[in-house]
Amino acid sequence: MSNQENTNQNNINSTSELAVRREKLNALYESGKNPFEITKYNVTHKSLGAIALFEEKEPTLAEGETVSVSIAGRMVSRRIMGKASFAHLLDGEGKIQLYIARDGIGEEDYAAFKKWDIGDIIGIEGHLFRTRTGEVSVHATKATLLSKSLLPLPEKFHGLTDLETRYRQRYVDLIVNPEVKKNFVIRSQFIKFMRNYLDNRGYIEVETPVLNTIVGGASARPFVTHHNTLDIDMYMRIATELPLKRLIVGGMERVYEIGRIFRNEGMDPKHNPEFTSIELYEAYADFHDMMDIAEGIISGAAKAIHGTYELEWMGEKIDLTPGWRRLTMVDAVKEYAGVDFGAITDNEEAVKAAEAIGVELAETADRTWGNALYACFDQRVEEKLIQPTFITMYPVEVSPLTKASPEDPRVTERFELFVCHSELANAYSELNDPIVQRERFMKQLELRDRGDDEAEMLDEDFLTAMEYGMPPTGGMGIGVDRTVMMLTGNDTIREVILFPTMKPEV
């Protein structure tokens, strides 16, 4: 049978079963047992907690003594054997076996139970015991239908394996592939760890606008929307950098925000148009301090969540033990691409050196030493960085918000953190000279005029804030989704976003 025939047959079966389930629901309505009228159910234990409790008490239970529980969840399997049945209940912790017999819950309730369906939400009261096969189970004394499932779950032996369906219907994915939930538990643990880490260092968590009249803080295309009352177009934020630095000017010396960012760009295993980042800024600090914080957060989270610094990601063994390598971009290109930009001072010579190894500059980029260096790194080095590595001292051309190095004004005090050829963090010694910042913004406007729609806009209010005086500041952004990809061993961002962006079904 072809895949199309299989699909058609499944659709027919689903339609037929849907009709049967609706008939069962109508029968419940007519008998005055509408499950949707139940507003609350008393849950005393979760599945794994109940099992652990019984295993703890079992050795000391006296003859006839029992451990009573009341649990609730989704019935995901059932085996009816005449006057008794076994089933499995799935709740927020895991699964537990149920033993439901006519003698235990009564003849009428048992007859009703046999009409329930896989996927129904049920409540079970009873006591724990161990079956002859050794499985801790609940011997039911009462069974309650709490919610009727009108759609059948995917066929049990094949489960839900189609990636498009998994991402579109994450709710079904979580039911039939319970291991998927672990990704999002780890995500929550990581975010909690970051908050605790920064709160303990005296940072304040803040919230800044999602809708703005100007976009800035990153090189990216924005989503555009319209404010009806004000009758103006507005942009969804592409970064939180500029409002957070305004707060530094205002005297909030350590701030951070964990929030959603929106960039109207392509989608691939590392990119989703809507993603989560954390940005943090600390007055009187620099990019070296940000390196220490990045290393502390990510290595500390790995140790706290997994109990080890060693992880596997994208087929590589990653060692997050603190003491990560720090390498300037010039040294990285020399080591991995064989071109020594430290020995080159002329712009044209730098461009020719890049072209000699097959590297081409972007059409809108000036033919400068800095752009040639960055192009060589981007096209020849990044893919080779496996173990955690801080790449530092980025060219000024690609770092418009960053303070230039006092030793070499061609480069800036900026780093990006790479693990397994993926960027996880980006940080600066923040530019705080409003005159130089205006010059950098004007250069970005030139790029926009040349057709670079990812170049930054001129933000006059941000320049006004800087003119009041901004202290030396270290700032950093960490990609939450990519870091969670690493912590969970996933190679696509869609596995760590509950509801990734999808093209509508036709």
C-alpha cells in the first residue's frame, strides 16, 4: 500500500472513530454524566512520586496496611480481560499502571470504564500494590472520567514521527513522545539558573518595549506592524540592547532582560524568526568580565543540570570545564586559514589575501582590512571551532556599537562565543562616546542606502541618552535557544522551541 493510500486509510479510520467517540459523548450527556462539567479533581500524588513512595514504605507495611492515592492523567493504554483490566495513566511526571476490576469499582462503573477510550483524561482513587510481574500499580476503588478525548492518538507502534506534524501539533507530540518534555524541562532549568546567577551578582531583571518606532542593537531585518490609534508603522524589536543601555545611563548599573526577539529572516536548524535571548549590561565592567560571566553561566548550568561538564552535541564530545580558550580573530584566521592579517596593514593587500583563499566580501561591504578579516573568519574559521572558544577583537566595520581597542583602532573589544561551530554569545566593551557613536550610525545609514536592509537605523534618542554620559560598560547577549540545543543534545532549534514558526498548511 502506498504512503498516500495509508494516509487516506488513516483519515477514514480517524473519521469513523471520531464519530464513535462523539456518540459516546452524546450518551454521557443523555445519562447526566457530562465529564466537561467537572471543575476540579483532588490529586494527592503524581505517578513517579507514588511509585517512589510505595517503594519506600513497602518493606515496613503491616499485613493489610495500604498506601492510598488519588491520581489523574491521560489513559494511554488499556488491556481489557473480562472482569478486570490493566491500563497506563500518563501525567506530568510519567506513567503508572492501573488495575481496574469490576469487584474494585463496582459493576456499573466498570461497564462505563470499558466504554472509555485511549486518550481520555481520568481520575483514579485506590491503593498501591505490586503485581506478580513486579510492577508498582494502583488498585482502583473509584474511576472518574474527567475529560473526553474526541480524537484518537497516533497509532501506538509507530507513534508520531513526522517532524512537520510534531512541530505543528506539539500537544500531541508531548503526549505520544513524553521524552520530548525533557527538552523543555532543561530549558526551564537553564533559564532559572541564569536568573539566579545574575540575581546573586546584584543584577536587576527589567522589561523593555517589544514595539518600537526605530530598530537597533543588531544587524537584522525587522517585522513591521501598524499601530492603529497612533496611525504609525512600528517595528518588533530585533534586540534589547539600546533600551537596556539607556537604563545604564539612568543609573541602573546592572540590568538584564530575558525576552523574545523577532527577526524577519530565513529559517534553518539554527534560526527561528522568533527566538529568546538574554541581554545583560554592567556598568564599570568590560568584555573580559562578560567572558567570565558567559563561562560561569553556561558551564555552571551544565554542571547543575547534568552533573558534568562533558556533553555530546552534533556528533561531537564537548568539554565545558571552565578555562575556555580565548583567541583573537587575527590569531584564529592565522591558525585555521593560514593568513596573517597581523602582518598586513594595507586595505587592498588584505582583500587580495582573502581572495587568494577563495573568500569574497559582501557586495555592500567596503574593501577594507577589517571586512576582509571578518570574511575570512566567517567563511573559513567558524566551522572549525568545536570546543568552547571566545573569538575576540572584531573589526570595527562589523561592530558599530563597540568600543575600539586602544592598542589597535581597527578592531574592537568584542567577543563571540562559539561551541560546535555555533555562536552562543556576543559581547562588547560598550561604546560610550556619543560623537563616535553618531559617526558609526551614519556609516550604517550609508550601508542602508546601498541596499543593506540589515544595517542599523539612526536612533537620535539613544544618542541623546549617551550625551548625558554613559559609564564604561560591559554588555552581552546569549542565545537561549542555541544554548538549550547544546544542553539537550539537539541539532535543530525547533526541538527546543515549543511552538516554532511554521508555514501554514495548504
